[in-house]
Amino acid sequence: MLERIEKELNALAKRLDIESEEMVGKYGEIANSNNLDLEDDRQSLVALTLTRNYVRGRLAGAKNTGGGYGNTGVGYFVAIQPPRDVMDWKRRNVLSKFRADSNQALKDGLLAEVTLTSDDEYEATRYYNDEWETKIVRAVPASAIEVGEDHWIVPLDPVKTWASGDANKNYGKPLPREEWVVRAHFIGGKTGEDAELWTVQLKGDEAKNFKVQTFRPLSLYGIFNEDRKAIYGIRGKTASSVQYIDVLDEDDERWFDVTTVDYEDGIGEHMAEYVADLMELDLYHEQIQQTQGPRLIVTDGIVTSMNLTANEKTGNRVIWVEPVDANYGFSDEDIPESTPVWVPSHVDINFGVGSDVIVVGRTNQTQKKDEDGMPIDGEYNPVTINLYGVYARTATGAPEGMVEMAEEEVDFF
């Protein structure tokens, strides 16, 4: 064993208040369960990294079970939407309004205008509390958008007061350059309570870097809002508190036999309103556009083909799924089309063609375009699915980098 590994294992043992021999045993157990060769220096360091994660989970669990303003929950994610930068849309919206009517955009408090006046000074103008305000600043904010030579606009927070009547402390201040958020859907509950469907919300770097497997039982710490059925992330706690149950010791109070979890029953009990048959995908897509709240779809089928080479523009991969009871006839018109399911980079595919899968995501339909790239009025491409989570009832074969069927090539961009 490398000396640095031995020292760190001793230190980790002290953090958990256990004997060093027990920590070394756990290190070996983790390495064995992940098929790591401890005789190989690099693989032994990988095992050490996984052991650190185990210790973090134990420490988080011990810290979070004793009071505080959050709770520990147990369950599993069924869907994790790709993280998105909400500032990207706001910046583009501000730029569009500035170009349409720069004076009105200023008067609406949407932005400040900044121009370079000397080598180290800039003049910034904004409309603040119903008055024009101009001052000299030493630097252009990071969120500034260049609109001309030595000329920038800076998106501002235009909200004076919240709906509650409280003043907005950030009114008139520059918006951040980026603000990442992620929304996920979780079946579970506070430790010891009945399972329900919750929406989990995280912000910032924790949202940007949130990488958790769906359909794998875990514990996490957050603020459970019973009225909204939402779990709000706590900065510095929620993301780091995620701990998969199947790697815990059996004497850990969070541990249970994960093989007893019936994911289909969970979906049937808590997500029935989102269940739809692939054969009725177009109709379901039309109906769900009129609803409020999460516009999810839960469906199932057989994987007929896959292309796991990431699209250069979107980063997406694609699998094609068709109903298990698809009706194949004797003419071309009788053969149903497989449905493209777009797979974002954060979703792992560990099954191959022929697998029977449950797909959780959101329906999507794009407008057809002519040869010049202009939308064709009233003509649309087939409905597809943006994947948020997938569970293989029966996994056959192995995922391949690229398995294509000519009749299923698709490009709706």
C-alpha cells in the first residue's frame, strides 16, 4: 500500500472515530466492489477517492440527522433535467429589447449603459427609482454585453419589491453573468415517512455539476416544503450529502435492501398522471401543452437502435424506442416509426439494443423548415422525447458507440 494512502486512511478513520484496521477493510471492500486492482498504483488511488466519498456520506448523514433547518430524505430520482443557465435567456432578452428601443429598455430598468471615457474610467448610466443616474466606474461588470466599440450594456435586476411587499435588496444592481439551476424529480420522503413525488431544485455550481444516477436509491439532505412538494437545495450541503444506499454499511441507519424497491410500482403510484403509451405520443403531446406544472412523460418500449456519438451542436445522443406491442403489417404504411429519444450528456446508458426500458422525460416537437431554413407554416416534425431518466426493466446487449438503422436517421435541428 502506498504510504500516502495509508496515512489518509488513518486520518479518515479518525474522522469516523473507528479503528484504522476497519477503515483499511472498508477501503479494500470498496475496491473489490468496483473491480479495482490495489496492486496498481493508479487504481489504488481511484479506490481512495471512492473511500473519501464514502466517508463524506457517513459524516453528512451523522451531521444532518440531528436538527438544523433541513431534513434527511431517502428515495430515488426518476428524472433529472439538464442544468440550464437562466441568465443566458435574460441576457438575450435584454439585448433584444435594447436593440428594439434602447431608451425604453433603460427607462424600464432592464439595463445600464456603459461607455469608456478614458484609459481607466467608464461612465455608467441607469434609470433608478424614477431618476436618471450617471456615475464614473473603474471597471465593466463581468455580465456586461458589448454592443459597440467601447460601449456596453449591463443587465440589471428591475424588480423593486417582491410579491410579499418586501423590498428587493438587489434592485438596480447588475445581474450575475450566469446563474445555473437544475430541476429533478424524486420519489421518496423524509426518513421514516411515506414516499411521495417531490421536485428538487438546486442553484449555482451545485446545479451545474449535479451528476446523480436515476433509479438508484439514495439519501440526501434538503429543505422539504410540504405544501409545494418541493425539496430546496442548501448551498454546500444538499449536493454533497447525496449517498447511495447500496454502498452503505448494513449498520448504517439509512441502509436497506435496495433489491426490494419496485420502481414500476413507485411510478404507478406517484406519477400515473404522466404515463402515456408511445402509440399515442402525438395526442399526449398536444394535451400536456395545456397543463400547468411539470410537463413530464413516462412511457416504455423496446430499444430498436442507438447512436451514442454526441451531436456536435447539442451534445445529445439518441436512442430509438418503439412500443412492445407495435403492430407490424405487410405494407410500409403498417410499420410504425420508432420514437427518437434524445439523451443528454449527464444520463448514463448501460444497456443495449433490444432492452425493455421505462423512459421519463419531456415531449418535444419542432417545426419543419424549407430549403432556406425558414419554418413552414403548419408543418411539424414527429414528436420526440428529451430524456431525463431511464430504467431498464430488461437490459440486453451492451451500449455501443454507434448502432444505426438507415430508416431511423433523424435530424430535426
